[in-house]
Amino acid sequence: MAMKTEEAAAALMRDHEQKKNIVPFARDYGAQDIAGAYAIQAAYNTLQERKLGRRAGYKIGLTSKRMQAMCGVDHPNSGVVFDKRVYRSGVTIPVSSLVRIGIEFECCARLGRALGPRPAAYSLEEISAAVDAIAPAFEVIDDRNSAYPLDLLSLIADNSWNEGNVLGEFVGTWPDLANPRSILECDGKVIDEGRGADVLGHP
């Protein structure tokens, strides 16, 4: 089946505007593998860029074993973060356009220099040297009432569900990020916690 990336991108724009629940769709538009799903994502994000501004960064999702097990996958995924979806701590975000909101707690890294494509993977030391600031953050996602385990190709095509990122203060010095704990509280009650090392061994 031939790829129909532009049709898939237009359908995604329409489905979000109409607040439709997500159903597995990527294969219906010819995406038979991860490369095909990212091709749809690229077309979708070209349309999104027109209303959300420039590409400000990237998200990496499904980075912990616990999240991968919940979603039925064994590797991470990525998506684009747009300029108009980057917020600072304290912001009030209207979520009336979302179907089912999710909040994911993150470590945001700001690069001081580019890490361009190359055949060999970058080492932890090379990546660490390129980072010039770190901020605590959380990501707003919309899974549009997805069933779990999820359809990975449709998740990727849908820009990995990114709906915005709220950033804390950037700092220029930080401890080894494998060690700090992140603790989620609601009304004084601890809901969950994790460590930096949960993120693929090291953020």
C-alpha cells in the first residue's frame, strides 16, 4: 500500500479539532513500520508549525521500563515541541481542546551546541558536554482515550501526543542526573516517585 502521508496529516488535524478519540490509524495510511509512522508525523508537524510557530525542541517518550511495559513497547519514541507550546512554571493552560489530558514529569536539557546526525551513536560524555542547562519540567499529553497497550505507529504519527511542556528554572550546574528523585504530590499526598536512572539508565 502506498504511503498517504498528506492525507494522514490532514486527518490528524481534523480529528484534533473535533476532539475525536484516537483509534489505530497509521496502517490505514500505509505506515507499516516506524519509519512510515515518522513520515506521517513529519507531514502532520508541517501543518502544525503554521499555527504553533517554530520547532523549539523535541520530546523523548517511553523512556522507562515501567512506561514501556504499560504501553506494550520496548523502546522510546520522539516528537516535536513547538514554540507556542513551551510554557514557564506558574502558567494556567486551558485544556478544553483536549480529549484526555496526561501529565508526565520530565528533565529538560538545553543544548549549547548542535549534535548533528552521524553513523555512530553519541556517548554519554559527548551528550553531557553539549548540554548547557537543565530544568525540571512536565509534559502535557493527550492520549485521546487510547486503549492500552497502545498502537505505537499511531502514537508516533500523532506527534507522540505532545500538547505542551511547562519548564521550571534552567540552571547551569547540576548533580549527576541518574541520582535525583522526582516526587509527585497532590494536596500533600505522595502519588508516585522515580529516579533519573529510570530514564534508560541516565537522562
